[in-house]
Amino acid sequence: MPIPSTELVATAWLQQVPEMQADVGTELPKDPTTWPEGFIQVRAVGGTPGIYLPVRRPVVQVDCWAATPGSPEPPWGLASHLGALILAATYSAGPRLTELPDLFGTVRVQSAYVVSEPRRIPSDEARFARVQFDLQLHWSAA
């Protein structure tokens, strides 16, 4: 059975956040009209794998994107709300099994916690709202 990547585990964990309606992935879709509830982008940026045990403790950058096509203002409220949902989920995130695509099976996410304060990333010409923070996961194969 192949070993899952940190980004695969983070994506699966984020898809289980209660009340989350946004899509989650590693690549931002080019057409913002396909993500009216926002989009969560993940990317592994650090962490420490276990030295003696097969336990992973990655840090994942989380970008909460929101857009209102045709609007002159970025929807900061929606992007911030997505970040707040994830932050709230970490407070009640005890150990849980997280299902991955069939090829990879299941992992046990022992804990998830935010290690940097959610922050606004200034808008660009596309007028997207983007809130970013770092999330640390503690996981192993189930």
C-alpha cells in the first residue's frame, strides 16, 4: 500500500471540518466561479517526521480563498469565516481516523492545531480575499 503524502492527509482532514462547504485541494482552480463557497488550498511547509517511529508532525500552510466575480471588493468575511471554521475544528479535534482515497487507506490524525494567527494577505488585481495560517498535524498510518 502506498504511503500517503502530508498534503493528501491535510486535504482529507480539512474536508471533514464541520460546516465546511468549500472545496479543498493543493491547486487553486483557475475559475473562481467554480468555488462560490470559497476554496481551501494546502501546502506542506515544514515539520518533523518521527526519528524512531512512523509518526509525522508536518506543518501545512492553509490558504482560505474567497471571490465574488464582478465585485469591486474582496469578500474578506467569507475567507475569514473559512479560517475560523478550521480553527474551531482544531479545538475539538481529538484522535480520529481519516479516510483517504482507496489506494491509501486510512490514517490516524492524533491532533491538529494552528501554529500561527490567521492573517489577511493583501488583495491583487483579481480582488480575491485570502486568509493564511499554518496548521500542524500529528498523524500516522492506521
